[in-house]
Amino acid sequence: MKVLVTGAGGMVGSHMVETLYAQGHHVVGTYYKPTTNLQEINPAIRMIECDVRYPMNIEKIIMKEKPEWIFHLAAQSYPTVSWDKPFETIDININGTVAVYEAVKKVRINELTDYDPMVVVACSSAEYGETLNHLDGDAVYVREDAPLLPLHPYGVSKVGQDLISFQYFMNDHIRCIRARIFNSTGTRKVQDVTSDFTYRAVQAEKVGVYELRVGNLETRRAIMDQRDLVNALLLLAEKGTPGEVYNISSEHIYRMRDIVDMIEKQTGHKFGIRIDPELLRPTDEKIIVGDVTKLKRDTGWKQQIPMEQTVGDMLEYWRKR
């Protein structure tokens, strides 16, 4: 099968192209200002530089390759950055998505009238925003029919990406899946708790001073391994109902203290804990968990990678780097 993965220079996209290649698919990945080291990706995989803000770039690739599956992961994916760069965030995330669908339409008009790819769009739990603050309970299990009330430009851009996909499905009959992705981590991830903790632990190993700088270790988060996320996206392309929206979320909730315990067990060292005031928040967020009933029902997906394995793999990753 011919498969296109936009945003293959990111944590999820880089692992996705490798998974698809290992399965025997003809896969092409695109990247622009990658957040991962492209040299880590299997060199046999074709990677093309492509800024999706310029429609001709993605159009050339889709016109040439005519992929049967398109995983659209390219995005400005940091909420904090979106405050400083709202124009860029909206442009990349919404207009970049429009460019993908318009390219599909152009193939139909100019070459193959029956061209019918499945487009899986990486949306976000950030779309729910303020809705989560009004749900009862410590752990918030949110369903796909919850109101979308984003709280930052990034969240707004993902709502736009989500709804523009629905529009192309209804009006142009382009098959698509809107995947609302919750917290995920794994090798090549940067700027999240698991990544920060494992990196600092490996740095401590190197200097022989076993101290770990942390924030609030009682905070709890639902986190899934990127391999479970990639598997969910692949299953949705194969078995998901076109036009539908699906949450992809961990079903397991971890205290940040649990992550430290796993690190200590796998390194064989007890770490002194140093609370860094800069890592503490005035108030803690609710635990955000996506209800994945629909995903499991339609695809048979289940979370398979335990956090202990994720932590071990991330420690080994940082050691090699």
C-alpha cells in the first residue's frame, strides 16, 4: 500500500513511517523544521521536506504518489508557542489541512476520478478546553460528543482542522478520520514529564550524582506510549468509520512519583529529590482521560505497552544519545 505521513519529523510521525516501512508498505514522509533527529530514521525511508503552508508543496507529492492512506500529522503542536505565534499556528494547522484535501480533489479532477484515499487527521484533546473544567470528578473521562471550547490558539487551530475535515467529508466525500489525541510519550519525545525525568536520570548516571529535579510528584496524568498511539492510528485507517471522530487516550493514570519509582528500579539507584519551584504550578490541572469506548468498539484497539517498558526504552534512548 502507498502511504503518506506528513509531519514525519515529529515524535509520532517518525515512529509511524518506520512502523509502516517494517510492515512492507511503500511509505513517504514529509518534514519541516523537525523536532527529532532525522538521522535516527531508517535511511531507506523516503523523506521529503515540505512546508504545508504552501499548497503546491503537498500537492506535488500527493499528485505523484497518489497514496491510499494519508496520515496528516504535520502541525505546530505546542500550545505555549501558539500564544506567541497565533498566525503561524492557525496557518499551519488549518490551511495545511485544507491543502491536503484540495490536493486530493485535484487528483480526482485531473487524473483519477475514483481516487479515494483514507485521510487520518491528528486532532487533539486540547479541543475540549474549558469543557473539562465543568465535568465532575477528579479524573475527567471525556467523550467525543463533549462541547469543543478550546482555551488557546493551538486548541482553536485543532478544532478548525477537525471541522474542516468533516466539511470535506460531507461535501466532497473524501473519507477521513478525526483522531483526537491525548497525552503520549516515548523515545524521541521532548518537553514532557517522562522525557524530562528520564533525560535528567541519565545525566545523573553520567556524573554519578543521583539527584533528580522535579515539580509536584503527586500530580497524576493519563499517559500512553507512542506505539499504542501509532497502532490506534493505523487501526483507524483500516477499520474506522469515515467521517467519524475518535478519542485516542491512555486508560491508565500514573502519579509522577510512579515515574520516578520506575526510573529508580530500572537504573538501580535511589535518587535524591530536589523540588524546583519553577516546575510547580499555582493550581494543578484535572486528570484528563479520553473515553475510548468508540475506538475499542470499532477497531479492537487496546493499550498494550506498560509505562515501565516506556520508561526503560526512554532511558536506553538517552544513554545511546
